Amino acid sequence: MILLEKVSKYYPHDKVPALDEVSLHIAPKEFVFLVGKSGAGKSTLIKMLTREEKPDYGKIMVGGIDYDFMKKRQIPHLRRRIGVVFQDFKLLPNRTVYENVAFALEIVGVSNAEIKRTVPKVLDLVGLSGTEKKFPGELSGGQRQRVAIARSMARQPKILIADEPTGNLDPENSWGIIKLLEEINNFGTTILVTTHDEKVVNLLKKRVITLQDGKIIGDQKDSGHYDLDGTNIKIQKRSLGGTPAPAPAAPAAPAPEVAQPQAPVAPAEPKPEKKKTSGEEVIEKMRKAKAEEDAKPVAKRRKFIH
């Protein structure tokens, strides 16, 4: 679960805040796209989640951890619960595929026996079985991104953040990476992807959050489309039953030339008493009970909660 409540971040010399009272909730197991133009605040938001930056105002909670009460020594524990995949892979060039993935486990103190069990499984998950002894320079861009995903998933995080994971890839490899993230999401991992890839967003039809000048200007919960300025969001709201345009008024009937005398109106019969709803009945019973209680001598009254 990811929760941001009125989060703001200001940088010196910037005309507008990097984040301006951003509030959002991402439920466990959701797949969410975060879109926006360069400088909209996407990277700053991710830095807030990974605790690389602190907000100036607002509250952040991730996986039940309240960042207001987090100490510096607890940040590594937080980052073990959040996997992050970067556009430029950030692999160790002098280590093999196996060693790159194993390194993520070594730094958190996982035993060698556990590493030997985990790394092959994760590489198989991302479709890289048989590449264990290759170095990053021997791999294609799509394969390197898969290694980066495998490294992030080795610690089995509940949340995976992918920052422009297809930015350096061709369309075929881009689609393969997105389908891999969707498969990981099907296993129960919450996925947050920042992207400029319009085709991918429109094909997957997942939830789409749009940032502009540090503010959320759109949150399409279902069947979202790539949208940078809110245009598609407004169209979608109308198509989903927004406020319809007023219907043209019917032409008024012509008034009679001569007013006819009207017959005296008989007094209206009393309308039958409207049947009370269950909620009204409960309120009426409470009122009667309190009135009866107030009528009793003080010594005989029982406590009445109202």
C-alpha cells in the first residue's frame, strides 16, 4: 500500500514546487502508470517513496511504514521492501549476470546457500536462464533490463517501482519488459511505472495517474489512456456518465385567448401518512425512549446514551 497525503516538495530557485500537495492511494497488487511531461514531478515522487528525498510538508506511508517516524538506520530495511528498476539499468559491468543478481542479496546478509537457490529461480522468472556467466556488455538492452528486474525481485519486494524501464529500448523489447512487469504483478507485487511510452499505456489499459507542474491533474482508475494535459480524462468522464448537456426546451403551449372560469376546488383529501424508512423508525424510537426517560423521577432514570 502506498499513501501520500498533501505531499509538497520545494527546491531552491524553482518557480513552482516539484510536488504540490500531492495526495494518492495505491492499493496492494495494483498496476499503475505515472505519466507527465519532463519536470512534472515523477522522479521527485519516486525519490520520496524510496526516501532519497524528504517532503517539506505532508505524510507518506508505504507498506504500513509511516515515514514521519522512520529513523536513518531503518531506511535500508525500507528499501529491501521496495524494488526499483532504472532506465539506465545500473548494472555492475565487471560482474556476471549471476553476480549482479546475487549482489542484491549479499548486501543484505543473505546466506550463500539461499543465494544459490534464489538467483536461478529469479533469472528463470525473467527469461534469462542460461545467461548466468555473461557480462552486461554481452547482452542486448532488453536483456540488461531483465537483469535489472531480476536483481530488484531477488529480495521479493512487495512493491516494484520501474522508472522509465523502456526508455532505452526498441518497441519489441519494450513490450517484452512491460509484459514481464504485468506477469510479476499477477504474482501479487504492486507495480508503479513511470513512462513516456504512449502505446504501452494505451494497450495495457491500467490505472493512469497524470502529473503536471507537481500536481495530480488526472487519475483514471480503470482502462486509463496516456494523457498529459487532462483532455482524455475530461472526455472519459463525459463518456462514463458525467453531467449531460441540457436537453432543448420543449416549445411552450399557446395560451388560451379567453380564460375560462374554473370550478371551485374541493379541499384535498388528507394524504396517507408516509411510511417511515428503517432509519427514521430507529430515530423515532430513540426520541420516544428519551422522552419517557426524561418523564421518570430523577432517582429512577437510567443512563441514556445519545
